[in-house]
Amino acid sequence: MNKYFTCFLLSRLLVSVCLLSAQDAGSIVPKPSFVTEQILVQTDRQLYINGETIWFKVYVLKAGRNEMTDFSQVAYLELLNAEGLAVSQIKVLLEEGMGTGTIELPPVMNNGIFHLRAYTKGMRNEGENTFYTQELFILNPKQALVRAADAPAFTDEVVVFDPGIPAASIASANGMRINIKTRQTEYRQREKIVLELETSHEDGKPLAAQLSLSVVLKAPNSFDLFPSSSTRQKSRPMATPRAIKYLPEDRGMRLQGKVVREGTNEGIAGVEVFLAFPGKRALVYSTISGLEGEFSFLLPRMFGLKQVVVQIGEKEGLNLAVQLEEEFHPVRQQDDIPVAVLPTEWEDFANQVLVNAQIGQSYEAFDPRPAFKTPNKFEDISFFGIPDFNYQLDDFTRFPLPEFFYEVVLPVRVKGKFGEEEISVDNGRESPQQDLKPLLLVDGVPVFDQRTFLQINNKLIESAEIVLSPVWLNPGVFNGEIQISSFDGDARCFDLPETALRRSYLTLLPQKQFQSPEHEAPSSNSMPDFRNTLYWNPTIETDAKGKATIEFFSSDAIGAYEVKVEGVSVDGRQFGSESHSIGVVKPFK
């Protein structure tokens, strides 16, 4: 192997590491690397109306240790209805054991008790009895509410809403104190509210911490994630599961699957598998199936719903198929659905929340567009970097693709008679990879049959990109790269092989920012403001003196509000919860 080729491979390896585009096979995870986890979720409230937003924060701890862990990088949250069906499913990015996000409630849902459950992929190996679960009540304005007095007499036909204290809530042996100070106990409508937060050790010494804050209409009862009483602690064993079927996502989001022989479902080892995300920028990955046909792709940080194409290599047999692992843990469907009852003490609160939500939804068309924080660092550039040549086909006479490459793209060679052409890239250097085929891509999806590639309708193609240097796509090497991009950018301008699998794939949840109106601005005074969640901020940090100051405005909705703060010290070893009450009243006369 000459110096040029060796230097190239080393440089490609360096680029791949920097872009987080490395892939790894689905081998068994060493037991010492497994961390038994416990997950907690704080929501802004426990009762919602159809069409509202659930704001939440996730905490991941070492089981039985009351200590934060950054082992898993992704958390899975599901909202399950009374039938056990998932109404919403999301994946949340975890950083330092914490993550934040939202669940958008559909406008049409039946009244009832819903269960929010959360887990990591590593926890799936231990079973769903280790998952976090919490009751939420969701109201449909168009349905009558079942009261306790109207419920059937048989207790097994009735489920009474009780948010209670989740079995997963924990108490730190060395609790963190949180002090909430307000300058007054009552505020006028649309008045600025200033909260001063202080965090300290139990002995009163300042303690820097990371906090989450919700200010909502005061419910009949609520719970703390980190109660002061150790009797509420749930102890879980820390032993590593005997079998690790679901690879923990300790380095990032993973897409897992298996290569099987059709008919027998037997796992096949040693098969080259390719993963691609169709689009204007090529994001292509490859790996080799393991001993039982399993494979795993480590993905970069991506946000939103994506299309993925998974296919096996060109030389593999046609009697093979690709199976993808289910992204979320299976749910148990319920045949007998009991009547959900809202306790009497919750009725006045529910009516107030319902009225506020209906007023707010009447003016939704005038709300500002939601703001999202979604850094797509790895979607703006193709995995092969900047191409050596870029051609816009509208700049040339639109020949069929074989003629276009032959006449216009000089570094690309096309040989053979009509209908049987072969394509190659000439980089002008003699190297061991010269006899290898180029990597052919259509909207970022590999095409292994050169005839299929050259027969694509040129009228559907917008541009062509050429890379002369060898392309290293672990574990294979290609002699250059040719990508054509269609106007639609969805890789539907050609037929995929029968063994290929195309499907929608949910990546990480985009981070929606809570918008709190600033009523000091004159332009904001004309629109009604009846937020049920007055304020939500899951990323407050107290300084070295344990202090932080938060400012926001009250709304038009009068009533009692609960200020709830949950948090963890910066070292991840001390936890605390605290509540405070304020009131919003009509302007003083």
C-alpha cells in the first residue's frame, strides 16, 4: 500500500471521528460498562386540556445510589391512554443525566387518566417494572366529566385519579435546601413577578445547583420528586442484567436491527449493512452484522422525524432481509377499560383550567410562532465533506446520465454499449483502490447497481457532486464518489432493491422554548392572556453563592399559583424540592 493511500485512510479516519460518523457493530456490551439506572420526570402540572402542551424535565440517576449519571444519552417518553395505546412517543436528548422537552396533546382525546412512562434503552433489559410512571388527567371540553357520585358502585370498574407520589421518587441522604423568596404574596394581573432562589447544604452553606421551575394554578395536591422523607425512597438492585438485548445508548442514539434469512428468520453474520438518511446532504453509514445477525449504528445528534433506508451490500444473497428493532418498549393493551373518575376536590380546579384553556385556544391564531432550539451540526455537510466538482444540470444540455457524465464530467468514465454502461472515477493516480468501484449515491442513498443508477430520468436530477479521492465508509473503501441529487431530495426517483427497507424513524425531540409574554411592552396588552402554566424554566443555575433571580409576568387569570422548584446540586449528589404559593388578583382600586 503506497504512502498516498495510507495517508488518505488516516485522514478519512480523523474526519469521521470529528463528524461523529463512525459506526459500530452490534456486539454484546461488556458488563462493567453497564449502569443500572433510575429515571424521574417532573411535569409542569398533573391536569391538562386537549390541545395543551405538557412541559417536562427528565432526571436519570444511578439506581439505589441517589446520584446523577450521564451514562445514557437518550430517554424515551410515552403517554399511554386507558387502553394502553401510546398517544405520544418521543426521544429526549440527555446531557449530564438531564433532559427537557414537550408533549403536544392532540385536540381530540377522550376524558381520562393517562400514564406518562419514561425509561432508557438500557432499562429495557431489566423490564418495564423499572420504568417511571405517573398519572395525568386530560380533559376533553366536549365530553361530560364523570364525578365520583355518578360512578358505578363496583370498585373494579372505577379508577380514581390520584397523581400521588410516584414509586420512583427518591430522597437524598444529604438533602439540598431550596429557599424561594418573593417580594410580595399577591400580584396584580400582568404584573412583573421576581423570584429569588437560594440553594444550600443542610448546614446552610451555599451550594451551586441546577433547578427546574414551574409556576402553575394551584392544584388540590401535588408531589415532590425529591421528598425529604427517606421512607418514600424506592430501592432497586444495581446488578447488571444477565442478557443485554438492547444496547445501552451510552455514546448516543442507536439504530439497531438484524439481518435474517427469509423464511427461517435465522440471523446471518458477516453481512455488510448500509444506513442512509435521504436528503440533499449525504449521511451514510455502514457496518457488519454480528454473530446472530445483529447490527447497530451509532448516530449523530439529529432532531425530528426522518426517513431512513437500510439495505444490505451488493454481493449479498437475495434471500436475506433486514429487520429493525422496535424503537419503543411494547405496551400492554387493556381489554376492560374502567371508568375514570376525577375526585370531587379537583372539580373546581378542573373547571378553572378548562375555562383558561378554552380562552387561550380561541386566540391561538394570534400567538407567536413557537421557537425551537435544534442545532443540526451534522446535517449541513455530507459525510464525504466538500466535493471536488459540483454540477448543476440546468447549466448544460440535459443529456441522459451516461452521456452527461461522458460529455461533461471529465473525471468520470463511462464505458460499454447502450444499456450496459459501467461508470468509474479517474483521479489520475495509481493506487491499490484504482480497481474498486465508486460509491454511487442518489439523494444520499447508496445505489449498488450501476445500471439502475445510469438509467435514472435526467429530468428529475438537479445536481451532481463528484469526489475524486477514495472514500472510506467503514469497513469498505470506494474509488471516489458520485452523488446525484433530485429536485425533491427524497430518493424516490429510482426503485430500491427488494431487500432494502425504507421507513420513518424518530430521532431526538426538538427543544421547544417556553414563551412568556412581557406585558411591559404595549403591543402585548391587547391580547387575552390566560395561561394555565404561568412560567416554566427547566434550566436554572444558581451561582457559587447558591443564588439565582427569575423574572416573569402574571397573566389575566386570577387565582392561587404554586411555585414548584426541583433540583440537583452541580456534583449530582444532593437533591431538593420546594414549593411556594403566590396569588394573582384584580387591580387594586
